[in-house]
Amino acid sequence: MLKLLLRIGWFIFVGSWIGQIWLVIAWVLNLTIIGFPLGMWMLSRLPQVMTLRSEPFNLGVVQKNGEIYVLQENSTPFLLRVIYFLLVGWWFSFIWLQVAWWLAASVIGIPFGFLMFERTNQITTLGK
């Protein structure tokens, strides 16, 4: 219970504004070839920064009846992903992230905001 209260307090007093700073730095890094890997890593860790979640969310592993299944990797061709990023992904991801941040900063939109954060890689580069 104490851990939950700490995470709530962190989010209200620190995580929301530090998350916006983290988001903007990561997005600017994504605009450079050298900074892109670090920027994408930072975006994947945004929910952890905002809420002190102990582990990143993983959409690639499914458990069923005690067995673990790993979902297929992205099959979108690399060249198509590059073209998408250059034409759409770089600017649309910023809008997407800002909407997600505002939803997360509101009480009623928190679940939707964090679901949007989890899908930022797909919005930015069509990746998984």
C-alpha cells in the first residue's frame, strides 16, 4: 500500500511535469540519426519515469495455460518504415505524445494516456 501511495504521489507532484520534459527530449533525439536509438529507448521508458513503474510494459509476450508465447516481430519492411518516419512518424508522434500526456495528466484519461504511451513506437516508426 505504501508503494502505491508513493507512486501516486510521485505522479502527481513530480512524474507529470518530469514526464513532459523527458518526452520532449526523447522526441528531439528522435529527429537525429545518432540520437534516435536513445530517443526511442527514452519513449519506451516514459511510463516508468512518470509513475515509477518497476518494469517496462511488454506487448510481445503472451501467457496461456502456463505456457509463454512470443509474438511475431514486426514484418513491415525497413524501407517502408523509414519512408513513413520521414513523411509522417516524426511529426505525428509528437502530436500523439502530447495528447497522451494531457490524458495522463487528467484523472479520467490516465488509462488511455498510458495505453497511448505504450504504442508510441508503432506510431513513430511502424515498429513493435
